[in-house]
Amino acid sequence: MFTVINLARWADLDPDAALQGTNDRFIQRLVQMEAVVDRPLSEYSLEELEQFWQQAKAKLAKQQQSM
């Protein structure tokens, strides 16, 4: 963990902001996934979950580009 923080600082990144951004994107993707499924996520296979994840990721990226 300390190494990652030091690498972020070396790259002139704010480690706290970077971690918060990663957490926010993760939550946004889960929200997108939950919006398109018709049963609990635990009932889907890993392959299905990966497909939902990639769809959510692409949708959010497209939304970011249009801003």
C-alpha cells in the first residue's frame, strides 16, 4: 500500500483523490449492473457478470465522453 501511494505521489497524483475516484467508478458500475438485471447478482454466472460489468463500463465511458 505504501509503495502504491509513493508511486502516485511520484507521478504527481493525489493518492486519496485517485482512490476515491476508483471507488466512485466501481459503485457507478454496480448501480448500472443492478439496473439491467432481473434477479440478484449472486444468481448470475461469472461470465454473465463480466458481460454486465463491461456493458456498464462502456455506458459510463460514453456518458463521460459526451459531457
